[in-house]
Amino acid sequence: MADITDLKTTLPPLIPPNRLLRWPEVRDRVGFCRSQAYKLIDKGKFPKPIALVEGGRSIAWIEIEIQEWIDQRIADTRPTDPEST
């Protein structure tokens, strides 16, 4: 019978599924209005939304892209060198 520690090394890591976020959830995560998001999108500084239906008007953002943007904003505003604090 396999030991529980053996199972930990043989199972692949869990990869969270991609989720699509509508604007209210994106706004809650990033803290600014839709017009500011579009200004940043135009400058290439915020993830572009995707169309939910081809030819439709409904859009959503890919959750991992929003999280990566948030993580990058945090990294850009925090010193990485412990000596600089």
C-alpha cells in the first residue's frame, strides 16, 4: 500500500481553471472605474477584455490576467532590495 507522502510526489499540481470576470468583479479587485481601465487598455497597460460571444457586445476579463496585473503593480511599487528600506 502506498504511503500518503508518495501520493504527494506523484500527483500533478492543481492548476486553477481560467475564469472570466465581468466588470463589477474586475472593478472590485482593481479599485478604479471602467473609463480608467479603458484609458490603460489604450496605453497597453491593462489587460484587454475578450468578447463572450462572437459578434456580441458582452465582454469579460480573464481572471489570471487581472491577477497578474495586480501582482505586477504590487511588485512595481515595492522595493525588492531589503537594504533600500
